[in-house]
Amino acid sequence: MEERNSTEKTPCNNALAQRRSKSYRQSMRSCVEATHLAYTSGLLTALRIPRSRKAPKSRDITKQVDPDQVALLVKKEWQLSYVTPFYQFRHTQLKSYSKQLSAFIVSEKQQGLAIEVGQELGFKVNFSVVLGLAETDKDAETVFIQILSKQAFAAKDDAQKVVWSGWLTCVNGDLDYLRSLPLEFVSLPLFCTRGPESLTVLVKSWFEKTFDCCFGPLGINSTNLQWLASLWTGCHPTINIQYLKLVWTLPTLPPMDVTYTVHPQDAWELWDSMRQVDTTEDSISIDEVTGFIKGLQSHFFRHFRIDLSAGSLMQISTALGSSHHSGKIKIASPNYIPTILQLLTECALLKMPI
Amino acid sequence: MVATANLSRSDLDSSSGSDLSVSSRTSNRSLRVVEKERRKNEAGDPFLLALKYFSEVEAGTPCVGNDVLERNLVQVERVGLSRGLPPEAISVMLDYAMSLRMGGVMCVRVLKFLIPATVVPQEAVVRAVAWLCVSKMAISTQVLFLKWVLTVFDMIDSKDHIRAIYGFIFHFVTEENLVFRPFRVRKLLDLQTKMGRQPFLLLVLSLYKVFCPELVTLALPSRMRSGFKNHNSTWKAALSAVQKRNKGQVSSDISLTLGVKHKTDSRKRKYHHLEVPLLSSSVQRNSPSSSSRKVFPLEQLHSFPQLLDNLHRIELPSQMGSLLGSSLALCYLDYVQDDSAFLRLNFWLGHALHEEFLFCSGDGGSGSSSEALHLLNRLLSTQQFLQEGFSSSEGFLYKFLNVWDGSLLRPQILGLLSDIPVVPSSCINQLLFEPLVQLFFTSTLFFKCSVIDCLNNMLSKWLTWHSVYALEDGLDISLHSHTPMNMTLSGFMDSVVELVRFVGRLAAVGLQLEGCHSLLLSFILDFYETVCDMFLKYGLPLVVMPPVGVFYPALFATDPVSVDRLGYIMYRYKKNLTSAKCQQQETKQAFHISRQTYREFNHYLLFMVSCLWNSKMFLPGMAIEVDQELLALSKVPKPWTSFDLIHHPAFLGYAFDFHHKCWPERKKMDLNSIKAGKHWDWYLEFLFSQGFQGLQQFVQSSITRWSAAGTNDQGQGDRLSL
């Protein structure tokens, strides 16, 4: 496994030669190319937010990706962050990163004790590549990180306990943006973590120190939650979504949470009725999505006289997965992983400062 | 003195290499010469006498009850703690103390006030280490000495010989001779496990973290660090007090050192993204070139000469954000022109600004913290240092202007705004003008003034860039010759025209809104002082006249300063236009200033002359035409004279004053008599003597005088031919 991973190369960006990086003195160009680098007032940034998407297609991801690795990603709730491109990250150096990160964690945990890199320690860190998740050749391959702890008194062959896991990914990232980065940079903008916050902080801090990048929290705003609700509902004919649950918070005093659960068949029929407006089968437009949510809201209003559009959508869930406003996501079915990750990659790239 | 030198030389010969003794001998000789001269000049200086005593005192002299010793010691101690000791004094006292000529107690006491005023001579330290090797000293005194060396380490004048004896210093730490670096690190780590977390071990280990980060990782806890500081706190406090007092004469190196390095992070920060990272070496040394070649980490850079010496082997730090605020590091960054380095810095900076002001993830409150203020101030000074703005701060500003309330950190935000590079005219409106217009018209007078000031600064920076780069590339400028994207001269001119016209619109409406407030008018005239000189001062073949909404309020202003400045501006316009015309005729260049501009100028000029000089106003065909019947209704006698230099509200007071001086006996004021004969000249001279130079230049350059048949002196505005 390790052998195979270490031969994997960081994707090469040849197109970069003619468009070199941006220095502080090259602002002229940045304005001209405002469209995709978000150099802009809100107006142009809005252009970057997609107004239509491809309809999700069920696809057996395990044909491309190692099923064991897929199992690590699904059916777990991940906390999301975005991260700016890594400087001099090499997919070939993962072994050495494992050593460095474990030494870093131990030294941070035992403040003031110097640690030799490569020593046997209480923590073991595993970096591995998840091959096959990348969709285009500009997407860098996904990197999965596990932190295992060794029990002090455990027997030698006892399985080590996974205390923290996380992964960095980029699926169908904006091609213009990825092409604009110089060769020394690798963009894996979406960072999903699971485990104690203290370890997440340490891992982020190691990445920041090692690859000169910056992490920030990635929330999922209500437009994107609406997208997810529609995408998942649209899957109902293929995989039973069992329910569609939406949670709104209304700005009353005290704030009121409304949990709204819809029968899957009803939800799908409403969605399908929205879909008939569109002629092309393959893509979904934002108008259909807002129409769908409006339909749900007006139904609710008719029964309870509460206008949900006054509040904000906080959370949605189906049997296919769930997602929370604060940046939590859980993907239950491996079949729709690429669709979801593409959406989240988009969100992360929109957060990039340049 | 001679005895000391001999003693130390023989000691060095026995303990370390002979090359050391040579240099120590020469240094002693020079020291002696200096000493002799001093002695000649100031034989009576008690401080020098005290030093002489310490250099000559014999071993074994009793110290208890020795009044001479005590007097001299106090003398040196006082100088040491107040002004710091000069290098030669450090040398003498260190030698005295470490030789234990009067026992360990005196040694400890001397070490405690050994505060250098400027630098510590390397030879003194080497000799002291030699004494250390004699090994008569108590362990605690040895430790004290090593701590002293660590404290003043940065002030040792050169370190090549010290490096040579690192092994000996190490010997005192480990008592084992170590040869290879990895072994040393491992030894230290072993020692650490044996002895626990000793501060001095940590210090040595953290030095290794600087030079070979791939070997050791270490987190210095903040509590530990402050505890660590206490060991040397007496010296450090005394040292910084001395340095503060001697500021200016102390080597400038200290102020140049990396400012971020010693930043305490004792306070727990909520705003992680605002924290400027600490300088630390990069772990990533994959490239074979860097491992074979000796690199020089930026952390070790303390002076500009050092930067020059090591320019070829400086290594950028692991986090580029740490360069912010360190002028030395920025000098290097400016020199290397490494695109990736700039991109890394921009990613960090953009991220900090976005998180703080746009995403507001810092616990709700955005931008109001002192950390945010600190970051922006640091960014501003960095940009001023580089004389250019970062693209990430530019990109941030375009977004932030749309949500800015106009008051949050106003000086900083406007400061950053004035640093943005030339914006292409195609998007300048959307990126810059639209958000600014909204803020401008909904804000207070002071905000309006600061916006105009900011745009004035922006314009002069753009023009300065132009004048620098245009010289390089002839007329077809490329502002950034190393980038693929060049800006043509016409593109640049378009942007400048857009900016000047925009400010003209803002100014005209702003003056109207604020009732022609003289403060606002003053800022606007500042702006036009830049505009009127674009051709002569910056070599840009462009002249843009102010709009009527600015010209007339300035001309009719009630304060004389504004009218005077308008006079100056018109004078400069005339100079620019005439020399542009000359150049155009001489070189037959393709560029030309439009006839419309000349027409506008002539129009303003004629109006000013006939209004201020010839007392002609409200006549048919003039810019301001008022119906004669309406004028009659106002019952103002001779309304056409009401804005000449005598009756103009700005100058009326001066006219009264002048009248009083001319005819002190007159009871009845007759201002019109100033207009007659010689008095008019005297009045003008009186005005010019009051400091109205602008008016003087305007009158001298633009008015041809001719005496009419009547009493009144008439002037004619010198029109420029079209």
C-alpha cells in the first residue's frame, strides 16, 4: 500500500508557465482577470457561484477507489475547514510527513521537551493517498491522515486506537483557479476532520508551519444546504432517501427551531414538478432549487402560518447524508460522494483570499 | 595592564590554539594604545583610574575591608548600570573577574554589572572562556558566566573565534567531546531525559531547531519562556535601559533586527488568524542544492551588512507571513523577486484580512480589536517601506469597500486604499468609484476630507510610478516590465483621467453639500495642486482643468488662503500648458493636449482677471450672467466691483487695513480710492507682503498691464493661443 502511494505524483500543471504567480506588484492583471480570482466587488464574485449543476448520477465509486478507503470516509460526520494552497507539498513525501507530524504532536503535547524526529513515540501518524477521487487531472489526489495512539501498557500486537482522522481533498476544482497556481503549490482546499479539537488544532498548526498555508472554518450557507437538499431528493428514484428533514431557526425571542420532516415520495414529487420546468435533463438550475424550497415553505405556511423564509436553514438530512450550517457533513452512501465533494470544494475555493 | 596581557596570553597558549593568542595580542596592543591616549587626555577621570586599578591589581589582594577596591568597583558599577561599559572596559573587567584574582565573590559581583554600551569584544569572551578552562571556578559562577554570554551573545562584535571554541563551551554543558551535529543533538536529548527540562538545554536545542529543523522539533511553552527570561532579567532590564538611554549612538543594528522575533505570545489569543507567525526555518529542504550549500536562516539576520554578506545563501522562512514588519527581511524579499514567496505572503495576508473583516470568524466582533489595528498598521508600514501595495490587500479592499461603514479603522483603511496600484480604466468605476461614492455622500465632512486626501495620495503615487517607469522605457511605459501584462501609456492616462474626473465630481457635489466648507475646499485644492503639475513634475502629457463646481467656489471663497491657492494653481496650469505647447511644437510628438483644455483654461483665466483686476462682473457673455434688473433689485451699489481685489470678501479686511494705513486721518472710508494711480500698486505690494505668493505669481505671470486713458489701471489676461 505504502509503496503504491509513494509513487503517486503531485499533479503537474504545465499551463502555468505563461501565467506566473501573482506578486504584490502584479495587480494590473489581477483586475483584468477578475472573473475567476474573485478580485471583485460582490457582483463579480456572484458570477463565480454556479447557477446550475449537473444532476447527480449514482456511480459505484468503489470501482475507482479502494473500498477500504471509501469505508473510512462514509457514514461519519466530518467538520469542514478550508485551506489555502500548500507550498511544496509532495505526495511522494508522505512517509516523512508522518514522522514529522507525530514528533510535532508529541512535542506540543509535552511543552518544553525537545523531540527527535523519527523516534518511537506515543502517537503514530499515517498519511496515505486516496487514489481515484480526483475528477480532473488538475485535481490533486486526496490525502488521508490518521492519528493512532499507543496505549502505554498495551500488549505488543494490540491494535492501535485511531484517535483522530482527517482528509484533504479537491474534486472538480475550478480549472482556471488551479491552473493559475505556480508549480510549487498544491491546492487541496477542503479539509475534513474528525476527533478531538485539540488534535485538529495541532494538525492545522503543523500544516501551517510546514506548507505555509492558512486554515479557516468552512460553513455551509443556506443556499448550499438547499442545493444539497435538492440533490439528495433527486436521488430518491435510485436510492430510497427514506426522509427529508430540514431544520430552520426563526429569529424570534427566544429563537425558535423548526424541524420539518417530509415524506420521501412527497418530497420527490414536489422536486420532480419543479424539474419539469427545465428542458435539459442533465442539469439543475438554482431557480429549480429555490422553487423547490419555496414549495416546501408555502406548504408549511398553509398549515402552521409560519413563514420559514424569515428564518435561516440550519440543517438538512436524508438517509443519504446530513449537513449542518456550522460546517458539518456526513455522507452515508458512497454512490454520491463526487457530487457532494464537488459542491464542498466549490465552497472552499470561494473562500480563497486570492 | 602589561601583566594582564601576559598572563592571559600564556593561558591561552596553554589551553587553546595559537591563532587565538595572536589576535588576542594584537587586540591587547590596540587596547593599550587607546588606553595610553585616554590617559594622556583625561588623566583625572575616576572611571579610567578605576579601570586602571582593575587591570593592574595583583592576585591575592584582600577584598574584605579594601576601601580602594570598593571605591573603584562602585565607580565602574555606576557607569555600567547607567550608560553601559565601553568595549575596552568590558574586556578589562571580564578579565579581572574571570581570573579570580580576588576570589569568586568579586567575580559574581562584577558579572552582574557587566552591561555593554555598544559591543562586547570577541577576544574578551575568548579569554574568559580560557579562564573558565582553568576550572577553579564554582559551578554556579560558571553557569552565571555562560548565561551572561548567552544574554550578550547578539552584541559580540564578531563570532568567528567563538565558533571555533564552541566545542569547549559544549564541554561545559555535556562534559563530553562531541563531533557531529546529529550526535550533539542526540546527546542533548539524552541529557534532557536525564536532567529534565533545563532552560539552558532548551535554549541550545532551540538554536538547533533554527539551524537543522529536520533533526529536532520543540515547542517552547509560554510559561516556560517567561520563567526562562527571569534568569537573565537583571541583565536584560539593565541592558535595555542602557540601550534606551544611549539610543542613537548604539548601533542601528538593534533597531533593524527582526521585530517579530521576540514578540511575546503570553496572552491567549482569540484571533489566531491575526497573529503574525514567528520566523522559523523551513523544514522542507528537499532540493539537493540547499542541502549541499550552507544556508543562512533569516532568524539569524540582525544587521544590514550581514544581509549583504549572506545575500546569496539566505533561506526564506517556513511561513512568509513572518516577514511582515521586519524591514531587513523585506529588503531581501524585494531583492529576490521570488513570485512564489510573494504568493505565499499574499495568501497569508489575504487570509488574515478576509477572516477578520469579511468572514468575521473571530468570535463575532470584527475588526474592532487592537490586534486588527496592529496588523493593519504593520501592513501599512510594510507597504510604505516597499512603496507598493500587496495584491491581496488590494483585492481585499475592493470587497471590503462594499461593506465598510466608513468609520471602522478609517485612517488605516484609507491608507491602504491610497496604496493600490493603477487600476485599469475599464474596471475602476466598478471596483473603486461606486463603493466610494456611496460612502462619500452619506458621511460627515471629515470623512469627505479624508477621502479626497486619500485619492490625492493615490494619484501622486500613480504619477510617481509613472515618472519612474516611463524614464526606463521611453514613452510607451510598461509599469511592470517583468510581467507579461504591460500597461500602455494611453491605458495609464485613461486611468488617471478617470480618477481626476471622479474627484472633480466628488469635489463639486461635496462642496455644494457642505456649503463650500473651507476645510473641504482646502483638501480639494491640495488635490488640484497635484493635478495641475502632472506634465512638468511627472512628465505625463496630460492637463485636466477643475470643473466649474470647484473653480468658482474657490474663487469666491471667503477666506483669502483659498483664493491665493487658486492663483497658484492657475499659475502652474499656465506653466504646464505653455511648456507642453513648446514641446509639442519642437518635437512634433503625436501627443497633444486637446484644444478644449486650452479653451477651458483661457476661460477661467479671463474670468479671474476681469473679476479680480478689472472689476467686471455679471456682464453679458461671461460665465456668470445675472439679469441687470435683478441686480438692480439687490440694491448693491456697483455690483460689478464686488469681487475685485479690494471688495472681494476674502480681501476686504486687507483693503480696510491698507486704507487706514494710507490715509490715517480720513474719517470716511473710500475704498475706490485704492484703485487710483500709484495706490493700486502699493495695495498689490501690500497684499503680496501678507504672504499671498500664489496671487503674486498669478498676477505676474498672467496679467499684462496697460494704462487706460482714465485713472483706472486695466489688465489683460494673457490668453494662451489655441
